Amino acid sequence: MELMANLNDSIGLLKNTFVVIARNPAIFKPTLAQIIIATLIWLFLIGSFTILFLIQIPSLILISILMLLISVGLWILFPFIKMYYRAAQSWIVYNTFKGNNISHKDGIARARQNKMDIFILGLLEIMFNALSKKLKQGSGNSGGLWTILNILLKMTGALVEEAWDLVGHFLLPGSIIPEKTVGEALSDIKNLKNNVPGSLVGALGIDFIGDAIRGYVTFVFVLIIFAGFGVFYFTSSAALMIIGIALAILFNFIAKIFVDMIKTVYFTIFYVTLTVPEEIPEGIREEVTNYLALKA
């Protein structure tokens, strides 16, 4: 009975994720800002390499170097930029979920109040992602016991990645909504045990669906790249191949931003249901908090 109630809550949370997004267009604006910045990074990067290696006009060399430096700088700062806009998005979602359709400007204003928390969360994301990537690379040795060790390291890396994915997405609304520090918000993590299926849907289910869609679309770009090889073979023009590769990379980058948007909305609603269910509108409260009756 308890498991079914939790599953029903998870379905209700997922449904309301898209309902809330549709209710207030301001929720999408932080995602649009991230997409614009991500596109600029790739345009500047591709433009700089195109000038340096293909056009090779001496008078444009300085401009290409400047474009390269801007793209690298934005790339380094992007985890913090993304966290900043996700914080604004979380605040907009929280208010929209309660019935107050606030603006994008209001979300940005709230994010500015939590600049230090955003910086800490961005830094933690960089650190845990780097740790996960390092563990997944294995020991660098092969054969015998090294094979077993490499498997264990890769499994640990995947576990670290998924654990941070869950905790990081939960800590963001935990810092923004009640205006706590990241350290103070850590105490709310214990609430995740109240709805384990909901946690898994947010951390694994949304990624699974996003990866499936991204895989199908990426396959189309792979076909374009292979077509580009054919064009290059017959005409010596690498334009189609380069365009296909650039679009594939950009699409996957943007798709990740969309997945993060859905997770931000989902975990903001999830945080509210677990910590302040009394703030949920009465019309949908029972739909997403069945577990509370079981815990009483």
C-alpha cells in the first residue's frame, strides 16, 4: 500500500511538472538564457577555429583569438551561470506552484540574494562531476585483479554521479525557497526517504527519457556526418561534415539544458511536497502527498 501511494505521488509530481511549466511562461526564460549562452559558446568556438584554420585572413586573427578566449571563459563559468538561472527558475516554479505567477525578473532578483549558495552548489557540481569522471576512467591498468578494480571504480563513479544528481537538485530549492545556506539545507535531505520512488523518478527516470530522445535525434546527426564523409570524398568539401558534428554537439548540449530544466521544476515541486506540503494548493495536495497519510 505504501509503495503504491509513493508511486502515485511520483506520477502526480511528474504530471504537475509539465502543468506548472505550461502555467507560467517565465519558467522557460532561464532555460532560454542558458541556451543562448551555450549557443554563443559554440558559435564563438567554431568561428574562431574557422578563421584560424580555414579562412586564415591575417587581419582577423586577433578577432579569432578574442572569440576563442570568450568561448573558453564562458565554458569555465557555465556551471555557475547554469546554477544561477536554475536558482531563478526554482523560485519561479515554487511561486507558480502555489498559485502566484511571478515574473522572470522576480526569479533573477531572488537568485541574486543567494549568490554565495549558487557559487557553492556550482563548485560542488564541478567537483563531484570531476570525481565521477576520474573514477569511471578506472586505474589505467588491465588484466587480473585490475579488471575487477576497474569495474568497481566505474560503478563507484556512476554511483557518485547519480548521488550528486539527486542531492544537488534537491539542495537547490532547499537553499532558495526557505533562504537557507547550503549547509543548513543539508538537514532536509533526510526527507528524501519519505518518497524513494519520487527520488528515483527525478534522478533516473527523467534522465532515461531524455537520453532516449537525445539518442534518436543524435542518430540523425550521425547520418548527416556520414553523408558529409561521402561529400568530402567526392568533392573535398568538409562543410557538411563539420556542420553535422557542430550541430550534434550543440544539440546534445542544449538537450542537457532541457533535461536540467525538467529536473529543476520536478525537484522544486518535490521539495515543497516533502518539506512544506501545507503550501500546496488544496486541489492537488492529495495527488502528490498520499505518503503523508501513511507516515502519520
